[in-house]
Amino acid sequence: MASHRRPKQQSRARVTVLTTAAAAAVVLSANAANAAPSQKLTKDQVKAKVDELYQQAEQASEKFDGAKEKQQKLQKEISTIQDNVARGQQDLNKLRDGLGSLATSQYRSGGIDPSVQLFLSSNPDDFLDKASTLDQLSAQQVDALKKIQDKQRELAQERAEAADKLKDLSSTRTQLEQKKKEVQAKLAAAQKILNTLTAKEKAELAAQQARADRSSSQRVNLGDAPPASGRAAAAFSAAQSVLGSPYVYGASGPSSFDCSGLTSWAYAQAGVSIPRTSESQATIGTRIYDQSQLKVGDLVFFYGDIHHVGLYAGNGQVLHAPHTGAVVRYEAMSDMPFQFGVRV
């Protein structure tokens, strides 16, 4: 006889789980169907992204240059202080030897003066604070003790200054390493984007860059604007002599440059020492905000954070080291956001 028992129903919880899973599957399928496939960037889009990364790399490069300059300055200052401390210690030893000789002489003549004996067994600062004992000292002894006290204080101050500068140097070295890594990361990101191009597209971009470099250094009308001064003319002439040299971050010549490396090197050839970074160079000389007042050899600064600098070349042109992948060349100032000029 056939069984008339009803089939066992699924539990409510199981039905809920299956329903939820089915709904999720439907949503995922719909999303997969509607999702647009990732599109390959065009050559122009790649160039725009790479140019942006190069700008960010240059910003980090200027910070790198600043930290490097500060490190070198601190190292010189620390070396000078350490030399001073060494000489000061020698002077202090001589002063102590002199007082010791005086004590020896007193001993031979009938015993060490109690005041000198007290000095030899304690800190002279403490000793000189005891006014009652000063009466027991000769004028020669008082003078010797005060000189020792002054020299000890001087050495303590110099040692404290050296310690502070060593801490600053350690912090600066850390910053230098961070900025170096930041530059390298930006350049690596740019290269990664460039690697998405085909060989033909890469060749086209390279040819485009080469044409820009050639045209900007060979067929530029600089007009007849006068130089700002004899040294500005000499600096500009030096920069012209390295047209075509490659941009390399952190480089300051004579065969490769970054932007502020070029300007500082050029003025150095004219016998003028200016700071190493664009930010520091912006703080010297006389500022000029009206482009029509610029003269050949003036420093010209670009972008809101002043991370780029070049030399005014005349007729609205700047002679500069643009960015990674480019060379020292002329370029229209209108291609970048001009901030102001500086006459050195």
C-alpha cells in the first residue's frame, strides 16, 4: 500500500539562507554583467599622469636637496664645535697644571694653602661660591681659579650645543632618507605607468620629448632684453653652456642638474654663492612680481609652493632644468604658473 505521508519540509532557517544566497548570486551576476572592462590609458593620458608624478617628484627632490644642504651645514658646525672643545680642553688642562704647580711650590715652601687644597679636592664652582675662603687666596690664585671656572662653563655650553646639533643631524638624516624614498617612489610609479604603453607609443613619446628638447635649445627667440647685472649675465652664460644636460634629482652639475642645482651652479660660476634649494633662493635678493620688469639672469620661481626655479632668458622664456626625462632647455614661462622673480 502506497505511503501517503507528506514530504518533510525544509526548516525556515535553511530556506532563509538559500534565499539570501540566491539573491546575492543574482546581484553579483548583474554587477558582473554591467561592469565595464578596465580601459587602457591613452598615450596622452599616460603623459599627463607621468608629468604629474614628475612634478611631485621634483617637489620631494627640493625637500631632499634642502635636507642634504642642512646635513652638510650641521656636519661642518659640529666639526667646528668639536675642534673648539678639544682646544678648550687643552687650555683648561694648562690652567689646572698651572694651579697645580702653584700648589706644589707652596708645599715645598711650607705646605699647601688650605684654599688651594680645597680647590684640588672639589669643584672650583663650589669653592668660589664660598666667599669666606676667597680671603685666603692670593690675587694670582683668584685669577687662576676664575679662568678655570670660565673655561669649564664655556666647554659645558659648547658640549651642550654639539649634543643638540647631533640630535638635529640625526633627525635631518632621517628626513633625507624619507625624501629620497619619496622621490624614488614617484619615479617608480611614473615608470610603471609608462610600461603600460606599447613599444610604438613609447617611441612616439620619446620622439616628442626629443623634439621639445631640440626646438627649445636651438630655435628660441630670446629678444634683446639686457642682463640684470654683470654677474647675472655671467650666470646666464654659464647656464647656456650646459644646454642639453640631463635632469637628475639632487644633481648640481657640472654634467647633470635638477632645477635649483642648475641655478646655484650657474651663479657659482659667476662667483656668487646662493642657497641650494628653490625655497631658500626665493628668500634672497629683490623680488620682482611684474614679468615685464624681469631681466636676463634673474631667478624666476613657479608653482604655489615655489618648488621650481630657473633663469629668465628674455622674451618670456626661462632657461631651466624641467624634470626627469628632460634636459636643460628654454621654455615659455606661460607653460608654468609664474610666482615672482628675484634679482640677485
